[in-house]
Amino acid sequence: MRFRHLAYVTLMALALAGCNDTLDSATSVDLSSVKNKVEQPLPDHILADMSKRGMDRNSPIMIRILKEEGVMEIWKAKTNNRFDKIAEYKICAWSGRLGPKVKEGDRQAPEGFYNLSPANLNPNSKYYLAINTGFPNRYDAANGRSGANLMIHGACSSSGCYSMTDQQVLEIYAFARDAFKGGQKSIELEAFPFRMTAENMVRHRLSPNYDFWKMLKVGYDNFEVTKRPPEVEVCEKKYVFNQQSDGPFSPAGKCPAMSTPPALTVALAAYDKDYQADYDRAMKKYSDVAWYDPTEAERKAIVAKQRAGHDLAYAPTGSALAAGKMMKVTELETLMARQSNLPTTSPTAMAGMTGSIRTTTGNIGAQTAGPAAGDAPTLAAAAIPANVPVPTENPLAYAQAPVETAQNLPPKKPPFWKFWAKE
């Protein structure tokens, strides 16, 4: 079991390292040569890559975040209206653990689907440059979730944000700026706990966030099938994706009569068939084990151990893949049950995973999959090793982006299915 876990983490680390070596070149930028960070052009090698892939410099983009892998991806539209990944960055710091942000002060980084407008760009951030994620969105507000100033920003210091190096955020900001200059009204930000593959869903099947992640996976699947950001609506306090409807969507109200475009239904069915076969194989592989999601303190402890005596300025919050581990289901259940009964002031409880266990398995592609009542993570700040810098709250000099409403959402784009099906 230990060997299998080590092999898994090693393979994941190598895969991530390979991606970042080829795509994350922002660390080579000399910031002292940047005269105007707000208008700094993208590097020549990225512009050349765009041209080679049939992308216009000002074509639309999508941003995708994968927490566990510690990756932020930039996807860009090609001339055929499909999106392709043009850049990938290793997230420098994110606080909390896997799972959505629920309330102010929980140190969680948001998960979900967010619309970014030009107003979300902050050229005057105290953290070099910043992009407001737009948390809380319509889904968050309908579910009573609270928080403000949740950003993608520089300085590699996070308290509920996704923090990058200054060199990285310089490029990310430029991607967004150029897309808005090209006429894009709203950039979709998709934040996921991990790549939503069958194996990853099986590994995390005991998480109290599992039902919430099932709902996010529907949007993830829609993008994987179409390579276009899905049209996102909220009704009955849940996300719905790429739905045709004659009636309005109300975040807390009853969903109108809706249907999935026929061509998309066929494509999703084929995708789900392959996914289900992979899920069944993964269940056999991991039938007696599941993943322990590490706390932020446990991630930082790994960094401190590996970099003792060295500069910890980069990636101070560590990797969830390196700090987590596979455990026997019975042992994990016992550990979680024991920790959930400890006083909240207990160091052991504060450093460990708490919350109820959800054992749902099986097909997770249903459009109607919604959040469970208990999907909020139970999070407590763990004791931080003395030699690891602790990020402070973000006093960003930038007003919170407005919560999405029917009034302030960008104008509707042409219906997704009217051009997707014919291409």
C-alpha cells in the first residue's frame, strides 16, 4: 500500500513538473525591465505559439484552476471557436484545503464557476496585479456563502486567494486584458478541487464535499466534450450547464423547464460511458483505500522539511499531492470519527481532517446532481511550523466585485448549441 501511494505521488509530481517546465515560463521575466505592468505585452514565444495554433491575440480566454495539482491553466479560443490550452502556471500559494469557500475567515479558496468582467481587473493591487474572482457568485449567494476580496494576485501570499508569483500574474493579467480588448465581455473562471477524472473521483469519494464536486463535474464534462466554456445558470441553489429554456433562471427559485441540446446529449452520453468504465476500474483498484486530504499546516510542514535552511518564498503552502496519502477506508473512517469528537481547541483536531463521511459512488454525470446539505468543509487553522511564513489577510485596495445578478451580468452571447452542433 505504501509503495503504491509513493508511486502514485511520484508519477503525479513528474507529470506536473513536465507541464510546468514546458508551459510556465513566466519565472524568466525580469520585472526590473517592465516599464508598465498594466500594458506589458505577452512574451514573443507565447504570441508565436498563438499564431501557430490559429489563435488571435485578442481572442477569448478561459481560466481553469486545479487545486490539488496546484495548477492554473489559460485556455484560448482558436479560429474554429474551440478552446485550447495556451499556458499553465504552478500556483504559488493557496490556503485552506480542498473544498469550497463557505464563510468569511475560513481561509478557503473558492471553487465553482465565476464570471470576470473588466471591472474585476485591479491594476493597483498591493500584490503587484490582481483579478477579483467574483466570489460570491449567484450560486454562493443563494447558498448563504460569504467572503470578499478573493483574488488571483501576485506576491505568493494567500489567505483565501490564489496567489501567483509577480511574473506569473503579469502574464495572466495580460491574457485577460488582451481578451477584453478583443471584445470579450465575460471571462469564465472555473475552479476545481482536482482534475475530475474517474480515478480522482474514486480517490476522494469519502469527502464530505463529494456531492458538491459531482455538481461541478457536470460543467467540467461539458467543457471536456465541447472545448468551449459552458453556459452556466443557477436555479434551485445549484449550477446547471448548457440548458435550453423558455423561462428565466432564479438562483433560489424553481428551475424552469429545460433540456440539453440533442447533439450535446449524444456527445455527453459517449463521454459518460467511457467515464463509467474508468470509474468501475478505479473502484476495483481502490476498493479498500481512499485519499486523506491534508490540511494547510500539513502541506506547509512538507515544504519546511524539504527546504530547511533554504528560501521558502516560492510555493510556501506546499502540494496537496505530496502531503496527502492513501489510507485504508476503515482507518480513515476511524481517524475522521475520532478527530470529529475532539474539542475544536485541541491541536490534534485542528491539524486533522474533520467532518462526516460520504460514501456515494457510481455515475456522477447527471445534470441534476446538486449540493448536499452537509457539503461545507469543517476547517480549522492548524498550528503552523515556526519557520514557515504565515500570510496575512489580504488588505487589497480594491472593492469587492458585485455579486452576479440578472441586472449586472454581461449581455447574453449567442446560444452555445446553435454553433457548436454544426461544427
